Amino acid sequence: MAIGIRAYFALPEEPAAWTMAGPLLPLLLLAIPAVRAAMTGRTLTLALLALATGFALAKGATERAAMPRLPGPVTATVEGRVLTLDRA
């Protein structure tokens, strides 16, 4: 999974959210028969599944942490009063 996470953060731009399901769903379907397959097929399928899962987890964490974007410049008025002044 760490390689998938590393691959995600190495991308030059943010991938679309729908691209996460592309490799993950077929690999999940392959993983079911791969459990009964020969050791090489099982190892390769489960390694690819772990890589795709790490990639999807990194994308999910990025989406959860994303801040809402403002549509343009915002002007605001801030009012308050100074209680103490520290002249350090």
C-alpha cells in the first residue's frame, strides 16, 4: 500500500475522483479467484490490489482534508479591540 500512496503523491496534478474505481474494482474481482490460484498469480494479484488500495486511500484522505474553495476574491471587514499590547 505504501507504494500506491507514494505513487499518488508523486503525481504532477490531482487525479479525478472517479479514476480510483478504475483499477480497484477489477482487481477486487480478480482477488477472489486468485486466492485459490497458484502462488505466483495470487501474489501478483494481491500486490496489485494493495498498490491500488494505497492509491485510493491517499486520494480519499486528500478529498476528506480538502478545504472548500472560494469562487473569487473576498472582501471582509474585521472589527475588534486590543486588550493588551506586548512590546517584546
